[in-house]
Amino acid sequence: MPGGLAALPSTIITRPSVLGPMEHRLEADVTLSAPLPAPVDAGELVPRLAAEAFARTIANRGEGKLASFTVDGPKLLLVLESNGPRPHQTLLAFVRRLGEELGRSAKVGVRSFEASRYRSEFTLDSAPEGPITLPIPHHLTIEGTLAALSLLHLSEEGLRDNWMDRAVALVQEKVRRQSYTGKEQFWSLLSASPAREVRFEHDPTEEMLKRQWVRSGPTKGKWFLGPTAAHLLRTMERIALEEVLRPLGFQEVVQPHHDSFETLLKTGHLEGLPGEFYYVAEPKTRDPAAWERFTDLVKITRQVPTEELARMVTGPTAVACYAQCPTTYWWLSGRTLGTDSLPLRIFDRAAVSNRYESGGRHGLERVDEFHRIEPVFLGAPDDLVALRQALLDRYTHVFNEVLELEWRTAWVTPFYLQQSGKVGVEDVHARVKGTIDFEAYLPYRGPRESSEWLEFQNLSIVGDKYTKAFSIKAQKGELWSGCTGIGLERWVTAFLAQKGLEVADWPDGFRRYAGELPTDVRFL
Amino acid sequence: MPGGLAALPSTIITRPSVLGPMEHRLEADVTLSAPLPAPVDAGELVPRLAAEAFARTIANRGEGKLASFTVDGPKLLLVLESNGPRPHQTLLAFVRRLGEELGRSAKVGVRSFEASRYRSEFTLDSAPEGPITLPIPHHLTIEGTLAALSLLHLSEEGLRDNWMDRAVALVQEKVRRQSYTGKEQFWSLLSASPAREVRFEHDPTEEMLKRQWVRSGPTKGKWFLGPTAAHLLRTMERIALEEVLRPLGFQEVVQPHHDSFETLLKTGHLEGLPGEFYYVAEPKTRDPAAWERFTDLVKITRQVPTEELARMVTGPTAVACYAQCPTTYWWLSGRTLGTDSLPLRIFDRAAVSNRYESGGRHGLERVDEFHRIEPVFLGAPDDLVALRQALLDRYTHVFNEVLELEWRTAWVTPFYLQQSGKVGVEDVHARVKGTIDFEAYLPYRGPRESSEWLEFQNLSIVGDKYTKAFSIKAQKGELWSGCTGIGLERWVTAFLAQKGLEVADWPDGFRRYAGELPTDVRFL
């Protein structure tokens, strides 16, 4: 896990050490606009303001103390300790009051402050199995499951922004991940359709290529669907709309297909999947005169002048849609939803999904670009559980009676989440929040018992994770959300892999929806 | 026009000079793998091969001559002149034969060659009105309308790739543009609907914002359409499909929404509009370990670590769909279309169009992201003219009887194209190849006589420009192409700007298509 990193700003120490008596110790440097004038009694002022700040920020949640302080010209060095909450909020309260008092009594202000060293002890779930890295200046000492993290030269911004709390959480997460590396995600069968007679055993993409229904696109992992393949994709879309979404009252929205970084910071996608995004960059200017050198080079060389282009374009400013739900939550951000609009049921099918798949690409099954209907729903927990059941019922009807697939569902949880206490797999609550995967058997991959099935669909209730992150509220009561991604290329692949490409072999329910196939283009 | 350019590799000279007797003069340096051994008679060999090369490349299209040559160790310096075609093809033919003969007779090869100086004379349409720049090493001399361009140190690649021809064309184009700067495009009214009673005089986007039908998106110039606005957009889509495209036999395809640079080089978009593209960049790797520093920084700071991101992402590798037709042509590239597939009528509505609009943005009328159906048609010239008329008839029906718009059509040609001889505005041929713009009156912009109308649609026949560029052939006869972009946001804007947002005020034809409007989300 730690391989591949560039030089880190701090060495990692994992030798035992003697840990101090208090859990948290903040060594602060406060720079004033001028040395304290004579009338100010620092010996009275600093302890008084520190006691006040501890009372305000720690109160009865632990013990805090001013361990020492020194005045050195315009510098005030102080050490705050706590065995309750971490004392950076205490420092912020202290500095604010210090500025007020000195401004009033001595016309001296606080120019800046930082933590030269901020040390915090905490307990890990288990001893780490390898080194732990952090991207900011620090020392980390771990003895068994007891960790002590010191952040060095932590800026005012880092103090205000709780970097210590986040760094501690990150160390805990990294240790947890180490202990689950290589372990499987939790997978528990929920339901299975009857086995169906195997009528086709080929890779459907290979067959579509032979018939020139599809052409592998001009950029990585993207496909051009000719009339017949496009007709199949749109037929699946129509089935999803008419058999699942419209009967359940879902309404369409049309969302931008660029996701802002701010949105993806809130959903957590940016920290989770940065290597799977396609990024979007903008021209630095639209002025043709500024682009003249670029256009002249293109006109003369008929090649892309890469360096000139890099000079004219910004760094990444956004991400091409990875999934639609983040921007749907953005749309509702800061809003309060009227009771009569709940449960809110909406879907988008306008944004095209992009995923940088790299080595994993295969045919139309695993692609860098795909078309997905993404229904999102928000409401009271009980209403969402009922809606999930209604969705399950409609999906079951589609897969059993329209597409006649061999398919199954499973309850899935990533392993490290199961063990982190975030999701208890066996309790009832866990079966409320979480994800159901839908998988289809692909005969060309081998026997149904031993081959990997294709995940072609999922259905999740995520609790209040996103409604909280985007400050979306209900007029009354708790507001949860969930979503269910309908991957149209995967529906097509699952169907063709089981039924083949001959209309005569397709089930009646699907043929009714498909109608007459287009006469595809005849290439000589 | 020339402002804003970084340092150019050559000074521009626009003083008179004495032009030489021959139009084109190529001073070449050929480097051999070894000095010529004694038995080789350069005095016989070089003139003989040059004469042979002139005969092959210039023949009776002009006069070519070997003006001089020198042998200096492994260097052969020669000067080729021509008053017919430019002599770089002659040099290539000479070098190829030289390699063959020397390889056979003396085991000596040609290691490399370049033009130390390649001078070409040509005539301009008019004298330039300002300096002319080029992005490769050169001297340019212009006396009245007579120009002499010398390219310096032109590489083998530049010689093989006709850079001189392209540089000359570029100089001519720049002079032409200078003389038309600030002039209007050609605009000639073709048809106009009757005036309609003005029922609404507001900016429809402002009205939609007030009703919370739309929200200005999280990134530049993009919109989130809530249920009602999405319903209007999809209704327009349905009208276009059912009233125009399906009756005329158009079939849907689904194309990638990333356009490759190679495709845009072929269509000319890359040289025409580089400041209007959104660019796509890829992760340098998908490996989570390599992204650990990035994800750790996000987790601790909750901000985008811009420098680390720039380190992990490639430069631009493609362009987000600007228009759909380039990739449609890519799909057909290198193919021969069967007669029974012609005229080929296809459309895409999957790729979302992106345009970096910068200062020009306004509401839903001029946006950075929009949804367009792009029909493309290929066939014999006569068939395309007939198809264009059929499209015009169907559009007329839609705009007069379904949407009941006040609209007009105009024949448009950019001014510099009119004068360049590429399109003769007044001849019949020009009225075959070219573009018809559809414009709608927007009452909120002011009186119909003096305000700017909204271009909401166009229809073009482009001749064989793209079929040639992509090597698309018909089984029999000439193959032309054309396209007609249906901008759904613009249809919505034109309609709402004239009819307002009250269902009761809408024409029956549209109401039949729209059906019942969604109950939009109620925000408190």
C-alpha cells in the first residue's frame, strides 16, 4: 500500500516511546503585532484567558491545563494540554479573547499563530501491519495499539479546520485497511431466479462486432452503437421507464454532466476514486488571437501541438459525470422539501457516465463510458424501505417476465466497513442501510457455479449520509436517501449473453418492447 | 489580430525585396552515411537523378532545374528550382533514388535531409493590412500582392508533409481575414412566418428561475432542469422525433461523447475552435497506491490539492463533444456504403454538447452544455437536396402548427468564405452547398425589427468535405453529406419566450404532446 509515493515531508517512526501523562498537547506560537507594553501583566492575563478558553471548549468533558507559557518580545509560546477533547478549539478561543483584550487595553493585535507541535494519543483497533504514511509534516509513534501522532508546524488554517481530528481518523482507517487487505467484501445471497436453459455461449460484444452493430470508439473503452445496438439500448431504457420508474411515480430531471469538485468533496467520491475519473479542463481564454499560434501550428503540421495546448488549457477544474447521484444531491442542497413532495422520486438519464477503467476494460460489459438511468429517492426511513421493496418487485417482474433472465441478488458490504463498526452486518439496521447487487449469469464465462456473474444493477439506501452532507431537510422528521443505478449497456449485455442475437430466440415480453429492428447500415 | 502572441521563432519582414527569377527555390542539405567513395561520379549522378525526379514530379506542369550542387564529405548540398509545382516532392523523389543507387553501388545510405531554406512566391488576393505571423522559422516578404515565403530549417517531416503548401495557404487565409475583419457574415432572408401576437415579454430563464424549474449548475454555464423543465425538454425531443425524424426514416445511433483529436483534425474543428472546447484529461494511473498522497490530502484538508492533482493527471487527450457530426463521420470512416442504405439518415441524441462560452453566456439560450439531436445524412447530391426540402417541410409544420412560433430562415455564409472563391453566393451551386439558419423572435429582447433573433436550429449540405476527409464512399457515384442540429434548449427558449410559462397560453398542438405537466418539487 505505501509504495509509489513521492518524498514525504516527514519520516515515519514506529518505535516504542514513553507517552506523556496527558493525551493531547498543543505547543502554540502566537505572534503579536508588537511586544507587550509594560502595563500588561502577562502572568495574570495568559492563565486567566486560558482557563476561560478551557471552560468554554472542554468544560466537563475532561481536564485541560495550561502546562507552560513564555513571552519573548512579540512572541507568546504556550502549551495547552487536555485529556478530554483535543485542545485546538481551546487555542482558537484563547487567541480570539487575547486579541480582544490586548486590542482594547494596549492597541496590540494577534498577527498570526501556528502549532509548532501538536501531539495527540489515541487507540487503534489493532496493531498496524506495515508503515503508515501521512502527507503533512508529522511524527507518528505506535506501540501495540496505542498511537501518538504529532503534527508539526500546523497552520492557523489546519487548526481552524480540524486537521488533527481528520489525520487521526485517517491513521485509524489506514490501519484498518491494512488488516483487511486481500479479504473479500461481504456477500450474502438474497434471492435467485430459477436456472434457465443455456441457448447461447458466446461473448455478445464479439458477436455484435462481427455483425457491425457496434464499433470500438475513437478513444479508450468507448463504443459507437449503430442503429440495431442503439435500438436495443433504447428498448432497455423504455422497459426501465415504463415497467419500473413511471409506475412508481419517478419524475425525470436533466442534470449537467460535469460534476464540480465541491460536490465530489461532499459525497466523498473525490477521496475515494480519483484514479477512476475523467477530468475536465477549460481553455484559459476563448480569444482567437491568443490561440493563433496553436491554430497556425495545427494548420501547418496537421498534428496536435501538445506543448502549446498544455500552455493554453487550465488544470482539471471538474470531473466528467462518474455517477449521477452527487449532482442530484447538489441540486437539492440547502433546500427543505415539502411533506407533499416526499418521498421524492427522481431520475436522470441525460448525463453520460465516465469511468477510467484502464486494464479492466472488456467489451460492452466494462467500459469507460456508459448510459445509466439513475433514480434517486429521499424520504422518511420507513417510506424508503417500502419504496425499495416496490422497486425490487418491479425489477423482479422485468427480469423474470420481460427479459426472462437468470439472475440473483446479494447483500454486499465492503469488508473493512463491516469490521469498522460502521455497518453491523447481522443487525436489522444494517439490512436497512446498505446495497443490494443484481447479478446475471453470463454463459460464455463458464459454468454458472464457478464463473463470475455480471453485476448489472444495484439498489441502495444510504441513510442520512448525503442529506446531511448537502444540508437537505424534510419539512418534518428524518430525511434519508437512496439510489439505484440502471446500467443500460449491462442490461443489454446480460440479455444478449443469455439469449443471443437472433430475434427468434428472444422472449415475447422483450420482443413486444423491441418491435421491428432497424435495417442496419450495409457496409461493403 | 496578431496581438497576444508569445515570442515567435522568426522576425517578420514586410519590406520590398528583389524576387528571383524562379517562383520556388529549395536549398537542401542531404547527409549521407559516409563520404562518397572514389568510383562514384557525383557530377554525373546528381544531375541525372535530379532530372529524373523533376520528370516524375513536375513533368509538363512547369519547368524545374537543378540550380547548383556541392559535395562536401558526407554532405550533399543542392538547390532545386521550379516555376511549376513546388519542388519538395522532387527532393523526396531524388533522395529515394539516391539512396537506392548509392546503396547498390557504394553501400552508402542517406542518413537524413532537410531544407536549410525553402522559398516560394505566390500572389495574394489583396495587400495585407497588418503584419502576418507564422509559428515556424521563416522569412516573409510581401510587395503589394506578391509574397515570397522562406521556411528555414524545414525538417524531413515538414517536407514530406507539405508544410510549405499549408504555410502558403495560411498566409493567404490570414491576409483574407484581415480584409474582412469586422465585416458581417452574408445573411439572406429565405422565408418568414407570419407575425404572431406577442403574449409574453419576459426573459424565460428568469421566469423559470423564479418558479424553481431550473437551477444554475455547479460549474460554468450549465443548468439543472427540475421535473417541469426536463419535461418540456423531453417534449421537444419527442416532437422532433415523431414529427420530423421518424417520418423521414432517420435511425438512431448512440455515439461516444468524447471526440478524439484525430477526428477533429480531420473535420477542421481543432484549428477552428480550440478556445471553445472543454478538454478531457485522464488519470496517469488508476493505482490507488499512487493516488494515496492525493486522497490523504483530501481527507485531511477537505480541499482539492491542485498541484498534486496536476501531477497525477495527463494533459488534454480528447475533447468533450462539441458537435456530434464529427464522431458520426468517424464511425463511417473508411467504409463503403451500400446503395440500398442511401441516402443514409441517422441521428444521435446521446452525446451531450459542450461549448466554452465565456462572456457570451445567457440563461438557457447560450450555455456551456446543451442537449442536441444531430441528424446526419449522406447520399448523392440530388438526393440530399430532396431530403433537405423534406426536412424544411417537416420543420415548417412543427414551427407553424405545433409550436406556432414566429420564425424565419436565412441563407448564411461567413464573409471571408464568400470572397475566397470557396463559395459563390449568387450561383446555383452555392445554394446547394451551405447553411440555412432558423431564427425565432424573442419579444423580451425588443421590437422584432431591431432586436437580435435567436438562432435555434440549422440545416446544412456540406458537399464532399467530410466524406473525403474520412474516406467514406458510396457503392456507386458521388457521396455528399449534410447535417441539421436540433438544439433542444433553444427550442424550449424560443417557445417559452413567445408563449410564456402558463399552460393555458400554449398552443393546442404543443399541449397535446406535453400532456399533463409534472407536479414539480415543493421547496419550503
